[in-house]
Amino acid sequence: MSLSIKEDDRYVVWFDIDNTLYSASSSVYPEMVKRTHAYFMNLGLSAGEASDLQWKYYRQYGLPLRGLVLNHDVDPLHFDKECDGSIPLEEMITFNSSVRKLLQDIDRSKARVWVLTNAYLNHAQRVLRILGLEDQVEGIAYCDYKDPNFTCKPEPAHYRQAMRLANVTETSRCLFVDDSKGHVESAKALGWEGCVHFCETASSSFDGGKEGTNDNGVIVINDLEQLRDVWPYIFINTKSASSKLDH
């Protein structure tokens, strides 16, 4: 006779890290791009060739490093050290009490909080530590650079692997917010519910400060506080201090 373990039926809230848990105005992403470009040039490419290939791999694989590993036999751990690992994050991002309060207000009897990133574990842990969010996150789903066949967003396999890590089988129990429209749409295509595109700068999907959706039914917000209005069923306090949604 075997005993079955009851599955945890709480929601899993997946937060992207970079340009989501901290503002894009911190300019971390441009530093990533600059260092990645230099890495491409070290392969013997001209500046123009490096730029073209870097963006080609970004469009093709979702992560330039993925293309470097598959096509140039690059050691991803060396790339991480030279690129993400060399960014002075401590000088660029800081603790944000509003973001911490947002995560604290998620009712843990109804939802678990995980992060889903295209970075390596070192970078993810470093950012969470600086932001003071380590104790608010149950787990980290990251790109495992130690595995030459690592997956990344927007590959469906990356989301499925994240679900296995979090021990959740129902896609309808997954809520997701990311600053990449493509990443969010990929998750929605898999059946993840409550998919939110975080776009700090008001876009064409946002009209007059009201909740917007793009053509694929993805919710678009420009302030993380609006998640209280988008997902009111998981928050202890659903009224945002700076709500821009009109219900």
C-alpha cells in the first residue's frame, strides 16, 4: 500500500527579477548588453558583427548566451563571471520598501512566491539580497549554466522545469509577471493564468491609466502595485497605495 502526498493547491506567483523587481531606470540591463557585446567581440568579431549576432541570438534563443553555448562552445560559467558577475549591482540597485511590502502582503496561505529568471543562480541571489527580498521568496527557477543544455525563457521547457521545481502541476495555479512581452505570452500559451506584462513606461496597451490587455489577452501594468488589483484573491491588502486601475 502506498501513501499519496496531497498536492499543495496554493497559487505559485512567479516574479521575473531584472527590470521587474527593480526599475529599468537603474540601467542594469544596458550594462548587461555592453558586457555581452564585448564578449561577442572577443570571439574575433567586429563591433557591427558582434551586435548583429548578439541580437540574432536574442531573437532566436531568448538569451544571447544560449546561442554562444550552442554555436561557439562557450563556457557559460565563464560568460557569467565576465558579464553579469562583473556588474556593480550594489552601486546600481537598492532596497525598495514598496516592493518588499508588496511581497509581504501576499497571503501565504493562498500563494507561494517564486522567481523565474533567465540569469544564473549567483546573479539572482545577489539581486534578491540587495533588494532585501531573500526571505520573501520560496525558491528560484534560473538558467542552470552548469548544464550545457540549459533552458531559458521563452522556451516552454523552461516554464515546465520551473513548475517541477516548485512542485506544481496545474498551469492554472501559476501567476506570472515579467517585463518581457514574449516571455509572458509564452507562459500564457502554456496555460499559465494571470499573466502580466510589466511595462514601466505607459504603452499603447495602456489607455488613460486603466488596465490594458494586448492582443493575446495579457494584462499590461506600469506599476507593480497594480498587481493588488489584478490578483486581489492572493493579497491580504488588495487596495494599492497608488492604484492606477479603474474597476
